Amino acid sequence: MQQQIISKLTEELLEAEAKLVPVEPLSTRYPELSVKDSYDIQLQWVERKLEEGRVIIGKKVGLTSKAMQDMLGVDEPDYGHLLDNMKVSSGTELSRKDFIKPKVEAEIGFILKEDLCGPNVTYVDVLMATEALVPTLEIIDSRIEDWKIRLVDTVADNGSSARAVIGEPFYDLEKIDLRTLSMTLIKNGGISATGTGAAALGHPAYAIAWLANKLADYNISLKAGELILPGALSAAIDVDSGDEITAAFGKLGSVTISFRE
């Protein structure tokens, strides 16, 4: 795709985020848009953020569940970048007015103590490079109108990223079986969803290994100190003003966010 169009779509998404006014699906207006084109848009978006003074604090994997892949007609996950202004502490109250149409999903965050550079990164490499695990809620918010997204839309839109709500780090990795670790997603006191670590490509570390190897195509690595989100353990749930969301991960701990007007 012409660089001129890639730059135009980057500007559209930046403006949509700033003004909280979504755009029509890119996939509808530009059916020739490829996944590679979309990652080029995402990387140009990130470059613009860095020029504004933002800092990359991590990466995220999306579309790790078979159900989500089937819904979008894809056979692999996608990824996005996490920036410093996306990080939120557990217990924070956010304004609903800062989002377009937010959803929340629960994830097991990984904090790295070593770089991971693909290709050929394995899930064992991921575990060896992990300093701590952290209960996380990811707030996703599509800049595409009414969440009418295909893979190229969400990739260009930085994986629909908005915020990452972080709980307390857990350092005793050997005490947790990540494949069977349970998660209960609670909305306003009632259970909205449940899941286990296996929902993220069979094991969260597999998802992070996939990410490290995929990023090698763009000469990008996962860095020590970064927060890496390996994908949701259940379907995302809609949220609105007045809602309080908690994800409980057993011995890993819990994380909470609430929304005001």
C-alpha cells in the first residue's frame, strides 16, 4: 500500500483517539489493506507517540483465544504496544468520558528481567526471563466505529489498547501452575466470566514466545523491565460509568478498576 495512505490512516487513528470520535472501519474503506500494512500503521502511530514524549513500557498479545480468532477469521494472534500513559494502578477510579466504547478483560501480566529476542524463543525461555507475574485488567477501546473490526483494523489501532490496570507483583513463580491458574472476572459484585491460564494459547508463556518471535520480523525485541500481556483469559466485558470490575486470580492476587461519569 502507498505510504501516503498509511500515513493518512495513522493520522485518522491519532485524531480519533484524541477527540474520542471513532472512524469507519479501515477494512471496509480499504479492502486491499494487508496485515503488514496495518502493522506499518501501528508502528508509525507508536513513532508519533514517542515523538510526543511517550515511553514504551511493554507489549500486549491479542486474539489468543480460538473463539476470537474464528470471529475475525484469522489463525494467529496480533499484538500492540503499551505506553506509559496507559499504566494504571489497581483501585484507581477512571472517568468513563475518557473512552469511546470500553471493554475490560483479565490477563496474567509478565514483568521481564531479561530481554527476549526472536526468532526461536521458547516458552521455557520466557519463564526463565520472567521476574514477576502481576494480575492485570486490560481496558480495550476501539477507535473503529461500533467495534466493527477485522484483523487489519485492530492491528492498525494498536490492538485496541487503552489502559493496563496493574495489581501487586508476585515473585514466587514456581508456586503457580500458569496453565491451570483460575481467573474470576467480577462486575459489580457478580461473576461475569471465568477462565484459566490455558486460555492464552494453551499457556501464557507460549503467547509471549509467539510475540517475541513475531516481533523479530520488525527487529523489535521484548525488553527487561517491560510488562508483557499474553492475552485475555475470557471474553471481554462491556463497562460503563458506575461499574466496578475485579479480576481474582487465586494465589496470584486480584486487581480492581472502577468507572465514574
